Amino acid sequence: MNLFGTEYYRHCQPASKNRNFMPKILIVEDTENNRVLISRRLKPMGYEVLLAEDAERGLPLAEAERPDLILMDVGLPGMDGWTATRRLKANAATSNIPVIALTAHAMEGDRIRAMEAGCDDYETKPINFAQLQDKIHRLISNPQPPAATG
């Protein structure tokens, strides 16, 4: 089944049974088609979607909106997704927001690099949407406590 197949789409559960709470996801992705396709899949599942085409727009949006999760393309023009994630995790206002790296690179070294940059998970392109949805649900449902500073 392809990434945006209707079979999975029809069987998706809403992100939240509480209709007053719509988890907010920020998509930081430079390719417009990817932004549109991902947001079109997330909105009907009960997510509020915010869009940024680069890190320079995504970082202030993350700080202002405090999304529940960020999908971060690592191959962004200008500031790359690795650097943007490091900045998010270094900022007290955004450090607890889970980040899933989105990348066309499928090498094991890229997964390690994502985790070292502070990403909470990693998804390769083309995106397996069922797998991505599971990761999103897990990270939003089980937020990690703030790291102890010392």
C-alpha cells in the first residue's frame, strides 16, 4: 500500500477523543508537495497543523505556538534541520517538544545523527504514513519529562 492509500486513511483513529483538544503539529519542510500531503493526512485525524518552509520560519513559530510535536525535514535550505533541532532543544521554551526527523537518507549513521541532534525519532522518505502516525501518537501520548539540568 502506498503512503497515502485510502485503506489506511479510512481506518485511522482521531488523535484525541476529546474534541476540545486538537494536538498541534508543526511541519518544517521545504518541499511544498510534502507539506501539503502530510498536512492533508494529519488534519482529518484530529491534528491542528502548522506549516513552515524553512527553519528560519519554523523556529519562531515553534516558540510562539508551542506545538505538541514537530516534523523536521533535515535537508532544509539555509539552516538545516539538524541545527534547527539543536536550537529547539537548547531553548527552554521549546526543549520539551518532541521532534521527528524527516529525511531522504536511510543510512544508520543518519539515525544516529538525528538522535545526537536531539530528535526524538526518525522517519525516512518516502514516508510510511502508518509508521509515522504510530510514532506521532506515541510521542504525543507519552511526553518525556524535561531533562534534569545540573
